[in-house]
Amino acid sequence: MLDHGIHGSHPSVSTLQSPPRLSSDPRRTTQLPSRLHSPLGHSHPMAGGRPFRPSAPRRAAFAGILTLLLLASLAFLLSSPPAASSRSPTSPPSRLAAIRRHASDHAAVLAAYAAHARRLKESSAAQSLSFSTLSSDLSALSSRLAAHRSLPEDALKPLEKEARDRIKFARLLAADSKEGFDTQSKIQKLSDTVFAVGEHLARSRRAGRMSSRIAAGSTPKSLHCLSMRLLEARLAKPSAFADDPDPSPAFQDPSLYHYAIFSDNVLAVSVVIASATRAAADPSRHVFHVVTAPMYLPAFRVWFARRPPPLGVHVQLIAYSDFPFLNASFSPVLRQIETGKRDVALLDYLRFYLPDMFPALQRVVLLEDDVVVQKDLAGLWHVDLDGKVNGAVEMCFGGFRRYRKYLNFTQDIVRERFSPGACAWEYGVNVFDLQAWRRDGCTELFHQYMELNEDGELWDPTSVLPAGLMAFYGNTKPLDKSWHVMGLGYNPSISPEVIRGAAVIHFNGNMKPWLDVAFNQYKALWTKHVDTEMEFLTLCNFGL
């Protein structure tokens, strides 16, 4: 092995493989850039060609300059005064400021928890008291510390220990309560949100129901035009239309088939009568009693004088003012309307006075003005009602459309007299046994419920169905569903087979067939019975 090296030492592995390093000794700094060593100890030339070899005096001068710079820096650092911000963290003023800051911060946190506990009405008064007491103690401690700019060591240590103990207890108390407060806060916020959304939904539903009733109950411009045209024709030729035509004996004949219709829509009534007449095997045995408001009676008379019912069917036109018993002293409905306690259509409630309106009759079928008759209804006079007053098609299925939907079972009288799960039925096609009605006093029972519902607590007074459900509770015989198929005014998915098999189809709902919003797939079932030869329909722009 060759015995070459630097300064007489053998080359090691680290010397051979490592790059040259700078020496920390300032006395040897002049030797570092002079040359690089090979494993054999020979010097290699630098990039410029010849190796750089500084002289000994120059190296000594450079080392002396570095030494003077180090001594000057050390003297400057030792002679400069300490800055105010570089105060030792262990000095009493710094410790005092830190204690005061921590105490103030935790006092504010605990005060917030105490306010939160009071806002959420915490059942634990001790917890709320602990928050308040500890917050007050920390605030007082912070105030005491703020009054002293500096304290001696023997006075600072007790304060520091007291503050640390209270802060530790405050942290434990806050940590134990944080999760409960956060959960209760979230529950409270969710409850408030649910309540607000529920209130908004209830208001929206009420507004929607009101808008729907207005849209469905309002008289369209075309119908209003038709009534005005008919009234104009009567005023132009008053002698052509008798005010009080002689009543036909058929109107009082109990052996005939009698129907009652309460409406002020002349076009809709004409469709009901026309469709029933076409479906009847013997139209001459069918009698229709149309009860309307006094202001619409002239329009009805002009229509049926110009377009008399075909095939010998009988039609009686009556204004409800023609019944002398209908007054405020007898009917609570009229009394509530006249006193401003009810804003309802009187025509809707006149159905509860059928036995008084037609004392000579024994059985009457009530038809709504938004139905179309497709089959002969004579069979309804042969239905056995088992001694009950009302025959109707039930509309409940599963848990839906039962009495609980229509009546307020929070009221004692409702809970005591009715079952919430009882099946509800629908108006539209109803067979009434007037003899059983008189026997059971259903009109008097209806008056009783109307008096009890004067404040609207038992049911929604804008709907007439709940009053019928109460008056005929336990006194209704279910009819076969094929007699009455309902929903054509709100359900677009009724099977065509079900519609074809129905004796009567009912456009109950807001999409009446004479409105533009009617379902197109059902509208032709109604318009085909409209008497398009009546010239006033064209003048009033009916889109039929």
C-alpha cells in the first residue's frame, strides 16, 4: 500500500469519497480553496489552469479581519439594552399579563355558556349557577390583576396558583357541558326550523285551498255572459216566458223517479238533465227539481223554454226564496249567514231540507251539477236501504278518507259520538229515503251540529260534506261503486274501463269540465252532452 497522504496521515474512505468541507476554524480558512486532494495526495489543477496558492501573510491578514468582526459583534450585543417586547416570559409582569388574559378569556366563555343555559331553560339550576359563579370569580380575579401593574414574587405566586386552579376547573366544566349544549342547541334550532316550515306549509295550504275554491267556485266569464244573454232575452220578450208556470202533477207524484239539483250554473244543469234523459229507458218517468238562487231563476227559465228537455222528461225550476220555511228563525245556516258569521253558499246547504221542500215525496236522488249520467238510474229506486236514510258510495281505502280527515277529534262531542276510523262517503249521487229522514229527525240533528260549529271548531265550515257525515252517521247504506265514479276533477289516472262501467261519473275537484283547466282526456265525456244549438253559447265564446 502506498503511504501517501495529507499532513502525513493515511487517506480514509470518507476522505476519498466525500467532497471538501469548509472548516469552522478561521485560522484554516485560507487553506480550503487552495486545492483538491486525490487519493494519492497530489493536487489537481483548478478550472483556470494553475492551482491557487495564497501567501502566508495574506492568510494571516484575512484571519485577523474575521476575528475583529466577531469581537465587534459580540461587544454590540452585550452593550445594547433589552427591548420591552423581549421581556422574559418568567418575569412577574409577563406572568401577570398572561394570567389576566387567560382569566378574561375563560370568564367570557363561561358567561356565554351561562347565557346559553338560561336561554335553553336548563333543568339543572346547579349547573347554571356554577357557570355564573365561576365566571364572576374569574372576572373579579381579572379585575384585581388589572389593578396591579407589578407584584413581588411572594404575592404573585398565590394569585397565579388561584388563577390556574380556577381556569382548570372552568375548562373541565366547559368540556363536560359542551357536548350537551351543542346537542341541545342543534335540537332547538331544528325544532325552530321545523316549526317555521310547518307554519309556512300550513299557510300555503290554506292559501292554496282558498285559491282553489275561488277558482272552482267563481263564475267564468263565458258562464256569466251566458246568464246575462239569457236574462237579456227575457227582458226583451217578457211575455214569452211565464214567471210562474202551472206546476205539473208529476212534480208531486211519488211513483215517479225524482231528482234534486241545487245549482246556479245553467249550462252544467242542462248537461246533467240531457245525459240522464239520454240514458233513461223511460224518460217520461224522470222528474228533475232544480233549485237555484232567485237572481238566476230567469236565466234557467229562458234556457229550458228555448231548449225544452227532450223525450217527455219533467223539469221543475224553483228559487229557494219560494220556500217560506227557509228563514233565519228556522235555519241556523241562514242566521249565521245573515249575521256575518258564515261566508258559505246557501245552495250547498239546502240539501238538508229535502223533506221540507218536497213533503209529498218518499224518495229523492240528489245529483251534483258536475256529474254526467251514463246509465239508466231507475235502479236506484229499487235499492234496499235497510231502513237507513242515505245511500251513497263510500270513498275510503286503507286509512285514507275516513272521519278523522273531516272532523276535529280534539273536541269532546266529536270523540264521544263518532269513530275516527269510520268510512267517509261522497256527495254526487245520493239516494235519500225521505220517510226515514223524517222519522229520525236528521234535519234537527243537522241544526244541532250547525249550532255547535258556530265557531268552526268541529269541522271546516267551508265544506258541506262533514255536516252530512255527522247528520247521517250510522244512517248510511253503502252503494255499489259502479253507481258513482268520482275524481274526474282532480285525478288524471282513472281507468277508462272504470269510467265506461260507471252509471254516473263525477267531476268533483277543481278542474271542472266547463273550465279551461279541465283534463283533456275527460272533457269530451261532458261536452258531448252540451246543446251546441243554443246560439248564446257561440256569442259567449265557449270553447267546446
